[in-house]
Amino acid sequence: MSGVAGDGRTAPASARRRTGVRGNTLAFWLFVGPFAIGLAVFVYLPIGWSALLSFFDAYNTVTPSTFVGLDNYVDMLTEGPFLRSLGTFSLFALFIVPLTFVLSLALALLVNQVGFARTFFRSVFFLPTACSYVVAALIWKLSIFNGVRYGLANTVLGWFGADSIAWTGSTNPPWYWLVLVTLRLWLQLGFYMILFIAGLQRIPQHLYEAAWIDGASPGWQTFRHVTLPQLRTTSVAVLLLTLIAAYQAFDEFYNVLGTADGYPPFARPPLVYLYYSALGSGGQDFGHGSAGAVLLALLIALVTLLQGKVFGFTRRED
Amino acid sequence: MGDGAPHVHRPVGYHRTPAGVIGSVARYLALAVAAVLFLLPFYLLVRNGLATEREITAPDWQLVPETWHWENFAELFGDPAVPMVRSLVNSVVVAVLQTLGQLFFCSLAGYGLARIPYRHANKVFYAVVATLMIPAAVTFVPSFVVVSTLGWLSDLRGLVIPGLFSGFTTFLFRQYFLNFPRELEEAARIDGLGHWGTYWRVVVPNSLNFFAALAVISFIGSWNAFLWPLVIAQDESSWTIQVALSTFLTAQRINVHELFLAALVSILPLVLVFVALQRYLVRGVTETGIKG
């Protein structure tokens, strides 16, 4: 690194101009090189290696053994579990995405409209962001929804004369979904609330004044015709971020539903499915695991490409 | 953001009308109820961590126990079956190294991409942006394959190093440095500083807020990470605190109150970081969130 500094400090201006291009090339790679090497080894190499492995049998080994063509992909797309995991994700997203959107926007509007104790409320709703999914799973599984008659949720049900529910152990009806969805809501609402508050504060005040002059009443009308349209960018971002986060759901499923006897055969979102099929106790199957990873990566890349179309990666520059 | 007067989305004087007063009361009521619901899980952590086994599941469950069992701390840290100290130390080392390393490598790369003219800089930038399409978690199997080939399983290197090269962090730094005032850099050049001197003595000291914002995000993410440590830290000696908690939660080999207390201890450092640096965290979230 000192070579770069020395180059700039000692070379006379004319000499620097003459060697400028080469000097910049060296400087560029001194700055970007270490990162570029890391990116190549820990991002590009794994993806490339997996793309290769996905055409081979690779049980308990990370070197390709027998070439099987597209068999791994055919297995993934025809056998039930992988497709079922995409179904599980879709169902989860169906709950979590709209609920997160509506509730975090509601919290943002509430927090933004009060004067007294505003910072306090904002901090309280934001605080769960600091909590890990593992800790939240512990609280949800062993305290709030622990399934015994005197657990917190069942105590509340008891006040209304309702029967106790086994929650995480209940598959018919699947009450475990309520446990998983409320857990994620608690943990992520504050994060998206912060995004919405930032969006709300960017709305110019004069738009509201113009709306009042036009006779719009404060409340639903201004919300519908001023606030919501002005929040368009933030809204699209929140929807996509919650969707992409739900796609990667692993921590709370693993910790809430996993037991000493293993993980139940149902409610396996893609990463949980991949974890148990590629690295699970039944031996390591990197051929199928790689094919699954490639498929999941392609699917999410499609979504992010659409997102890039909506936002553009160079928005800051104009 | 957010401190001081409310952002007025209502006509002046509206708050003094009867409808306005009722609206205000309703808003505070809703906020108070929501605040209780949001704080309750934290309280349960404290309450169950400082209770006896019987008090957690007994029929006479009380919201506020009669006695707080502070001696649970001694029990937890003295329990040879729970590698509490080791896991906490591992988590601290991993989170600190990962945060510092990520800031170092990604800020350098971001600066180079933003400010050092180079013929193929665009191609390199596209190679970075392309990685943003695929979240790291989705490719955990491929990454595991590479890390295990390197012999880094149950090893600090396997936990830390693969997470250092974040295309997204580099992208954010590049965008930030593009907007850095050029006059400051030009003044540094006139003073005879090269790229490195300009970066280290002028750009970094004037960008500490931005560094702090990304550092807080990175530290929290690293401390709370679960899937990658679960896959890599296979021996108990390399467990992070999240892996330790999860192992005891799913296997339920230890007392429930110890488990809750361990979880409480695990979030204390983060709550402190959160309270002390919330300003940077809010900035970090708005920077990374909207552009994510």
C-alpha cells in the first residue's frame, strides 16, 4: 500500500501524467484486488463448483464422481419435497408479506403523528431488530406458545373460555403457522417501520397543505391521495425485501419445529429442506444439494432482476 | 430523524378540535398496547431466566414472581454442560473480526471503484453487482463445499472469512464515495497525498458516520447469524452463542431457566449496542434497506 502513497507523493507532476494510466491500474488493484480475490474465492467459486457438482453424483464427497447429466435436476423437480418446500415458502409469504406491510406502515403512521414520547415508541418497536431468531424462537416455543395449559397463550385463551391448543405440535389445524408468523412479525416489523418513517418524512409538507385547500379531510382522504402515492418507492422496497427475506427463512423454522427427534416432515421451507437433504443426518448429498441451490439461486435472481428493473442500481448517481 | 416536533400531516389547530383530541387519545392508546406487546417477550426472557424450573410451567404461573433467583447466574456459568463463556467469546471474536474485516475490504474496494479511473473498472463493478442477485444464504451448500475443502470446518477462519466479501457492502460504499465532496480530495492531492494517503487521512476521517452505520448493521447481523455457524461450527469448541442456544433449545438437554438466562445474557451486548448507537443503526437501516 505504501507504494501507492509514495508514487503520488514523490513523482513530479509531469512524470505522473506520463505514467498516469499504469499508476492508476496499480492503485485500482491495490484497492479493489483483495476484495476481488475474496469475491472470486467465496462467491464465484462456490457457485461455479456447485453448478458443476449438480451434474454429478456426489455422496459424502465434494469432488464430482459419476456424471449423471440432468438427473439431479429432474429428481428435484419431480420428487415431491423440493416442490413442496416452494409451496411452504409461498404459503408463508402469503401471510407474512401483506401482514408486515400493513402493520409496519400502521406503526410508522402512528409513531410519526405523535409528539410526546415519539422516540420512546420508535425505539420500543425497533428493539426486536437486535434480537436473534434463535432467542425469539426460544421465547415463542417455550414460553408464549409452549402448549401446556398454563402457557401464556393458553392462559389468555382460558380467559375467554377456549380450550388449550398444542400450538407447535398442532398440525390439524396447523396452529404452528400462527407461532411462526407472529414470531417473524415481532422481529421484523420495527425494521420496516423505520423504512416507512423515513419515507413519510420525505413527503413535502406542501402536498398536504394543497390537499386541505382542495377540501380533502385529514385522515383517509389525504392518506389515500397524498401519503400512499408518495410512499410508492418505499412500499415496493418493503414488499420485495419481506418477500426475499421470507424466501431465506430458516432460523425460526429450524428452532421452533426442530426437536431432539429431528425435524417434522412438513413445514420445510427451501433452505430447511436443503439443509436436511444436503447436510442432514442421512449422509451428505452434494449432487442434489447443489442442484437445489442452483435452482433456488436462479429463482431468486429472477426476482432481484425484476427489482433492479423497478429501482435501477445507479439511482444515486443521477 | 424523528426527534422534536411531529411531522404535521394535519391542518394547524386540528389537534384542538374534539375529533382531534379523540384521535390523539386513540393513537396513544394503540401505541401503548403495541408497546406492551413488543416489550413482553423481553420481559419473559428476564422473568423465566430468573425463575425456578417449577415457576415456569406451574399452574400458578405469575407474571411477576415473588422472588427473583439471581443465583441462576452462578448456576448457568458454573454448569460444565453449558459452554457459555466459550460460546460468548467465539461470538465476540467472530462479530468483531467480521465487522472490521468487512468494513476494511469493502470500503477499499468501494473507494477504488468510485474514484480510481481504470479502463476495466466497469467490468469489475458489474461482477460485484451481479452477486447482489443471489443472497449468500441461498448458496450455503456451495459455500460449505468450498470451506470444507479448505479444511476450515469448526474453525474460526471458516466462520469469519467467507462473510467478509459482501458485494452489497462494497456497492453501498461505492455509492457513498461517489457523493463524497471532491474538493476535499483535491485539497489532499495538492498537499501531495497519493490515493492511499487521500483515502486514509481525508476520506475515512470524514466518513466516520457512514462507517459507523454499516458497522452497527454488520455487527448485529454477525452476532445473530445462525445458518452459517450451524453448518460450519460442528465441534462444541467452535460454537457461537446462537448455535449453543439452538442446540440446547432443540435437544432440551438443560434446565429451561438456564436456557432463558443464557438467551438473556446473549442479547445483552446487542441491546447495549442498540441503545448506545441507535442513531447509526437507524441510518444504516435506511441506507441498506431502501437500496437492498
